Amino acid sequence: MTPTQSFVAAAQRTWDVTDSLNRILTIHQITALDRLRLFKAVPPYLAYNDHYLGQACLTFAVTAIDGIPVPQPTNEAQIEAATARLGNEGIFAIGAALKTEEPAAATAGN
């Protein structure tokens, strides 16, 4: 596997976490592209709200709930609907899992 292939594979890696409601949440480390899409989805009046962006990032990390794919939100209403669906139980489980998970290592060279 080439270094580029390794980096791409690490960026696409997902893992499962179970929340206190026994839902299996499939999550991934959000990528630079995910962040761009998040900033596009968040309305300007919330763009400087770190708490909102932090919660939205956790929501963006979810790719499936109980094996059913979850599309990334594309606007404020979808971010709020996805967050409401996850609830405190899902958000806490995602936050704990991402806190302990090491992001994919990358090196830059010339």
C-alpha cells in the first residue's frame, strides 16, 4: 500500500460505538472536506458559536445508526434534526469515542 493509499484508508476508517440506549452508531473522524461541508451548512449567524460548531461536528461524525446510513446534514434544520435524533445519549457516546480515538497521522514533506 502506498503512503497516499494508507492516508486515504485511515481517513475513511469507521468504527462503531454503542450509546446508553444500545444504539450502534457508526462514526468516523471528520475530514477537511467534512469541515468545509459543515461550514457551508451552518448559517453565518452561528458560524462563530463554538458550542454549536462543536456539537455539529459530533453530528457530522455519524455515518450510520443501527446499520442504517445517515446522510450528512446540509443545512441548519438538518443539523438540528440529526442532533435531536442522536440526543444526549448519542452525542455523549460520540464525544467520548472521538476523544479517545487518535486521528489519522499524516506527515508533510517537500
